[in-house]
Amino acid sequence: MRLLLTLVIFSACNFALAMDWQPYPSDLTQFDYSGDKLKANWDKLTMGTQQEWPDEVFIKSMATAYPKLKNNMLELAAKPNAHPAVKALLNDDFSPLAAALQQAWRLHYEGKFEQAYNLGMQLGAAGSVPAIYSKLIHTTFLVHSPTDKLAIFQALADKAEQSLELTPGYDFGEFGLLYAHARTLELLDTSAALSTGLLGSTQNRLQELSERHPKNSLFPTSYAGIQAGVVERVGSFVGRVTYGATASRAVEGFQQALELQPNLPVIYNEFIVALKRINHKKHNILIQDLAAYCLTLTPYSAEEALNQALCKSAYTQQDLVKN
């Protein structure tokens, strides 16, 4: 029975990850980070995530910090069908893998999410972070069926868990897992969300990430977002007593994120979504102001352009309500 259940779950995960990829909208800003443009714009592209530039130095440091990752990659490199960039590791050559990882991120930021995912997965554990992250962003914005979204997020959470077994303590890898959990919780009804046991643990781990990286704006954004979700489901009183979550703390979290980085559409979009969950009517003017300012920002990636598109939708809806 246990084997059957395992096979069913494995099949469901594979099905979820094999679903059709919707293309990045042609009417949004298009991006070109070919050649040296990726490195030249890396700081802008990673304003929220603050990832290190994936060069040879970074890969070697990861291999040193995580021996399990190194052994896993060498085992993959020895296989006949391994990607050439992975095979180069057998000759202690990290340059091809660095170039391949940079290409995966390049594809992601240009909105070529399917290609970014496929390339990342070919690179084994070393490419799992850009692969998972790109699939998470694609699913969040371009998959519209709640059932499909839920299946994909759960499958990606499983992949992130497997990756973290090789890189325990790698914070950006953990963020991918927590992002998948947070999106999963958003799709579940209150009873189902509470029964997963993920609500409190995801919130606590996001808080810990925020505290370990006080200059990272994306971590407090996600932490504040999940607090807003708790308040929406159980109210401020129960949320505060049971989970330490209140509406005011959620708002303060977003304000902290904006102080750290006021030029990221993702923060404005997530703030707007959170305010709608907490009390749409009470925060009507603030939602309008956030959406209006979001539209003045310059997006540097497909991910940010997708967030800005939702800001535009929120602005239009608020304008209709006002009129």
C-alpha cells in the first residue's frame, strides 16, 4: 500500500511539472540580457533576492560548503547522458557549469521560464535553484487553474526539499521551499491550510530568514504576506495569540521592505494583495497609492514586469470603485 501511495504521489508530481507552459506575454516589456548584459545588470536584477553572481568562485564555494552537493554532482557527471557543463567537473573545470547557470538565470529574467527550468534541471542539483525559482514564478503569474497551481507548488516544494538535503542551511534554497509553501497555503481553504501544519512553521522560518538577512527586502515581504494570510483566515486576535500575526505587523513588514528597497514592483504588488486580504475597504486609498506608484517604476526583468501588470490591474479596479 505504501509503495502504491508513493507511486501515485510521484506520478502526480511529474504530471504537475509536465503541464503546458504559458508564454511570457508579448504585450509586456521584453528583456535582453545576452552576453555581458547579464553581469552588468546583475545587481539590479537581484535587488530583491540578493543572489551571488554564479561564477566559478561561487560554485567552488558551494562545493566546499556542501560536500554532499559536490559528491552528487560528480556522480551525475560520470553518467553518459550528463550535460557537457556537468561532465566538465570530472576535469575539475567549473567554467562551463558557471556559464550554464548564468544562462539559466538569463533565460529566467528574460521571461523564458520553460527554457530556464529545463536547463536548470539538466544541471542537476547545481541548477535546481534557478529551475525551481523560475517554475515558481511562472506558476504564480501564468498558470490560472487553482488545481494546477496547487499540484505544481506541491511538486516544487518536494523538489526544493530534496535539494536542501544536499545544501542544508543554504538560505536562498530554503526561500524557494517557503515560497512554494506560502503559495500552497494561499490556495487552500482555512481548514485545509490549518491541517497542513505549514502555516506556523512557514511564517516562523520566513521570520528567521528576515532576521538573518536584515538588508534583504524579499524575505520581510514574504513574511508580511503570510501574516496577512493568517489574519484573513482566523482574524487578528486568534492570529496574534496562536501565530503572532496581526494586521499591523503585516503592514509594518511591508513598510520595512519598502524602506529597504522602494523600487521593486513585487513589494507593491504583494502589499496590495495583503491589504485586500486584511480589509479591502479600510485600505482602499493606500491600495490606490501603492498601485499608482508601482506603475511609475522601471521593471528590470520579466518577473517584475508581471508584478507590475498586477499593480496596473489593481489600480484600474480601485479607480473603477472610486468612480
